Amino acid sequence: MISQMSSFRGRQIGLTMIELMIAMLLGLVLMGGVVQIFVGTKQSYNLQEAQSRLQENGRLAMHFLPRDIRLADFNGCRSRQQYSTSTNVIADPIVAGTPVIDPLDPASIWDPNGGITGSDNVIAGTQVGGTNVVAGTDIINLQFGGSCGGHLVGNMKSDNANIQIDANNTCNLQQNWPFMITDCVTADIARRENKDKATTPGEPGETVAHGGGVNSLSTAPKLSKAYQSDAEIFSIQSITYFIAQNAIGNNSLFRRDNATGISEEIVEGVENMQVLYGEDTDSDGTANYFVPASNVVAMQTVVSVKVSLLSRSLSDVNVASKPLTYTYNGATATAVDRQLRKVFTSTVTLRNRLP
């Protein structure tokens, strides 16, 4: 009995080569399945993350652009068609009798008929504020009055008197900067003459002078009328949107404030921007057709804008298994990388050009 038990235990010690190979094969099969699941999960995660960021960037871009486009030609509480804006007092700053050309040139920062302008398919070397614009993309320029709490706190004594506004305003008007004053009936554009924000003795609020030192001297530096306490001062907003490369070489949507001269990167990964302008040729408030900026007959007749952005994912890894094809601006192309692309389009009505 003892001899038989010893013999039985001896036969169970260790594994044969065949058993070991079978065990290793089963282990490799199981490990391969685990690796495949991990790789598939990782690829799915990369794809979903790229899609989410792509969608988020597109929605962010379509938040800023349409918002500013809707403000084009904003002249206060009434639309442009309901009253006219006087610019008889605006001019380049004058120092010692000589006009000084500065970034706030009225020919570019404010034009009563130029609330929206643009350039399409710009050539290489085109710049906005010293920044190179990506060739083949569009540029759109917008201008409007920005509300800043500049309510008049007293009646003007005459049409050439200083303007007194609420001292708690956020207009931050600097010397020589243009501003708009309106009361929903008329509006005037002028430059601020005084340097500081001091109040005039005996009068409330912040003083905004508009004398001949920085405004036109062809006539006395007068506004179209003496405004009353129902009027308000607006800061002049002149904005340009364009596509340029950022510091790491990715195309991005940029927004330039032409008053301050600051260009900001708004959304990364926007490869192209195309803008079409809807002209109203029969004055019914609806666009009859949409054309690029170069084909617009008269920008004053534009009542809506169609903006189209081509956005690209910015993943550090290849998202797609191969380069994908996409259609943009009527043409189909194949990507040179394996990133995702999506087109975002929005049609915006210029509400301030409607009755």
C-alpha cells in the first residue's frame, strides 16, 4: 500500500511539456482578448473625446460670431432705419493743428453705412492688425454701439456743452476715443476731448467733452442737438473676425478689437471660415440671395449673414483609422491627417437693419 501511494504521488509532480504549452496558449488567448478590449475601449474613448471637443469648439465659435453679428449697426434703442446718425463732429485727432492718424481712424472704426463689411478668400500675406490671415479664408468686420451705462445725469445746456454721464459707467472712454450719444430719436458720433474723468465743478457725474481739439473744426464742435436726461452714451465697438495660426501652428478663430488693437484667439481648431451676405433688393426685410463679399452690390442692403466654419479635432493621437473625406463650401476633399472634421453653419439676421 505504501509503495502504491508513493508511486501515485510521484506521477503527479510537475507538468508535462504538452500541458505547459496548452496552458500558455490558453493564457495568450485570454490576454489577447483583454488587450483587444483595452485597445477598443481606448479607441472608442479617443473618438468620443475628439467628437465632444469638436462639438464644444464649434458651439463656442457659433456663440461669439452670431452674437456680434446681431449687434451690427446697433445705434441705441431703435433700429438704423428709424433714425439717422450724425457724424459731423468726428475727425482724426488734432494735435497742434495737425491731424494725427491713429488706430481709431473714423474711416475704419465707424461708418454709418458700414455696420458690416468683409473680404472673401483672402490672398496669402493679408493681415489684420499685423497678424497673417490664413489664405483662402474670409474676414468679417462689424461695428456697433456698446451699452456701458453712460446715462446722462443732467440736460445739456447747449449742443456744444460738455456731457455729464453717470460716474458708475463702464464705458472707459479714453482721450480721442469715439463715442455715440443717442436718445432713440437721433444719434451723434464724436471723440472725447478731455483726458481725465473728472467731474465739472457744480455738475454731477463724469464729464465727457467733445470740443474742437479732437473733432472737426469746419463748424463749431456741435452735436445735432442738446440731449436731455433720456439720452445715453455708447462706446464704439469695431470688431474683426478672421482665421489665423496660433502659437503652435493650429488654425484658430481670432477676434480683434479695433479700438484697443488687441487680437484674441477665440476658438482653436477652426480651419476655415466662409461668409455669405444676404441682400434685400426689394426692401421686404428678407434676403433675396446670398453672395460672397466680393459680389455684394451694396453692403447697405445686407439684412442677413450666413457663416460657415470648418472645425477640426485636436487630439494628440490618430482618431480615425484612415484619412477621412469631408465636404465644405461645395467641394469635397480628403484630409491629410486622421482627425475629425465638422462643418458648423448659422444664418443670422441683422436685426438692427429691420424696422
